[in-house]
Amino acid sequence: MPVITFANTKGGAGKTTAVLLLATELVQQGYRVTILDADPQRWISRWHQLSPPDEKLRVISYVTQSSIDRHISENLYKTDYFVVDLPGAQTPLLAKAIGLSDHVLIPIQGCAMDAQGGANVLELLRFLEDKGGIKVPHSVVLTRVNSMVTTRALLAVKMLLSERRVEVLDTPIIERAAFRDIFDLGGTLHSMDEGRISNLDKARQNARAFALEMIRRAPLRGTKPLSSRIVHAA
Ligand SMILES: Nc1ncnc2c1ncn2[C@@H]1O[C@H](COP(=O)(O)OP(=O)(O)O)[C@@H](O)[C@H]1O
Ligand SMILES: [Mg+2]
């Protein structure tokens, strides 16, 4: 039951949107998913209240530093994937969630490259590895990428990050109206009306490619046991 955590200490990086896209697409692929909503703003929980129930998807609200490992252990056999949405701040919860994760995804806005919030997370990951011997697989996912941006520009960003030995997902998350509307409308990209949302087909393709890439990178098998996840890093 892989735990995939989205982390960036800056608000507005695209974490919550990416959490929702990944979780709903994993459900679409047939997996049972539990979202741990650790953001006090509770965007995911609010979306869940608006949405028709789906037995494959649970959302746990008010997740805190002291409750997160309990939520994981209680739901270990009821879910295939955990997806964690964190607040945009550097908190003890961030270090704890990272220690519990099988994969940390760091959303960074593709065009603006306002990477400081992402760099904080990368630093923390390096600290855990160097000082604690805890190696957590992680990658950057470029978000809110303009659909007109050339592959060449994206390649340049990837080169820059790879020079710093940071893995970048092949699939960027594109800036799409559908990814905003889903929070207002509830439901998923698959329940939205094609006639009313522009480029919905492209949005669906993008979300699907993103989820398939994450299934490859964090497969169901080979996850670490709970006992090895608990860390008490500052
Ligand atoms: N791929 C995207 N396409 C369109 N709007 C997006 C996209 N990603 C994020 N946004 C918008 O940007 C704002 C911040 O995104 P959000 O996912 O809430 O970031 P965070 O959780 O990191 O604070 C929200 O208004 C959201 O609707
Ligand atoms: Mg958020």
C-alpha cells in the first residue's frame, strides 16, 4: 500500500490539485485510494462533500502529525494507495509524512520555476538521508505548465534539475480549466460535461498519463513495512 505524499512548503504550488488528480485517476484505474487531508484549509475534504460517494475512495480529514501514522495503520488493508495532501508550510508534520512515504512528489510550477518551496523539501529529504539514513524515493512533478510551452523549454527545466540529480516526472501537469472546475463542481474529470468544459479530453489524458506514471514509479508491490516508516525527525 504505497504512501504517496505531495510536498512543497509554498502554497499555490499545485499540491492539492495534483493530489485530487492522482487519487481520482487511481480510482478510475480500479484501485482503492485513501486521501489523508492534512491541510487545515481542507480543500480535498470540501471537494469530497460535494462529490457523489465512491466506495473506492475515502478521505480522512483533520490529519495531524500525531494522527497520521494511526490513519495509515488503521487503513492499511482497506486501501491500495494512500495519497497525502500537506499544508504549504515547513512543519514537523512535513518531516513525519516524508518518513512515512514510499514516494514524495514535489510539485513545482513549470514556467515560473519559483522553486524555493520545492528546494526546502529537497533539502529535508537530503537531511533525512544524510543524518538519519532514511532514503525516500522522490521526484519533481512540473505543474501548471502552459499547454503552449514547447517540449524544448520543458527539456531545459528537466536538464537543470537533472544536473542537480533530481528526478523529474515525464508527465507535467498542464494548466487546465478542468483542473480548477473539479473543485467547484465535485465529482471527477470523468463525470464532467464535455460540452461545458474546454479541453476536457486533454485534461483527462493528462491526468491519466500522470497516474499511470506514478503507478509505474510506486507500484503496489515492494512497499516498506509500517514499522520502518516511523521517524522522529525534526
Ligand atoms: N494544473 C492546473 N491547472 C489549472 N489551475 C491549477 C492547476 N494547478 C493548480 N491550479 C490552481 O492554482 C491554485 C493553487 O493550486 P493548489 O493545488 O491549491 O496548490 P497548493 O495545494 O500547493 O496550495 C488553485 O487556485 C488551483 O485551482
Ligand atoms: Mg493545498
